[in-house]
Amino acid sequence: MSELIAKQRGRLRSMILWLLYQSPKRGIDIIDDVYKMTWGFWKPSPGSVYPLLSKMEEDGVIRKIDGERYTITDKGIKEIEEILPLKHRSSIDDAVEELEGLSTFFGEVDKAQLSRYKERIEKALRKIEEVIKGG
């Protein structure tokens, strides 16, 4: 296995653990979420995700529930804690901090580049406003 492929597989393993730390997911959900996490730059193939999920099950860092969804185990949580400092499971404070960081990022991006994403950003903002208003 080439060094680049090994590095990508290591990143994918960490991403999967992070996603499953947040909530149980099916393999297809993991593929879609990795795509979203990388802002559309990388969509892992089923041929790389499903064998890795099987290996991670063998390693005891994840397990299958409901016959189709995967969840992280205590061993998996320990592994990801070595990589990323974890505060709280999906805390609102973390999400707000992320939004603040994104608003700073968008403020620094070249507006010409940002304009092609305007509709998607506005849609996301509307969804957030609806949630905040309770509707």
C-alpha cells in the first residue's frame, strides 16, 4: 500500500470515529458526511469505506446496531480522544463556536469565489434562523 493511500485510510478512520462519536450512522451516511465535512472535495468510495468499517469492527472500535447502523465503542472513544480533544458530545457551545469561526472565514474569503455559494449559504442561514425561532 502506498504511503498516500495509507495516510488517506488513517484520515478516513479518524473521520469515521468522529462521525460515529456524534451519532450512529449507516455506511452510506458516513460517505455522505465525509463528503460534507470536506466541503465536497472528497467523497470516499464504498470500496474504501465498507472494508474499513469491517476492520474497525474487528478492532473493536465500532460495532453494528439495528443491523445496519454503526456506533462507536468505548475503545473507539479512547482512540479518537488521543487524536482530538473532545469537550462534550455535540454541545451547543461547540456548534456556536464553529458558526463564529465560519463567519470569520467567510469574511476573509474572496467575495468573487464566495458568490457561487451564495444560495447554499443563504439556505443554511434560513434553516438556522428557523431553528432559533422555533419553527
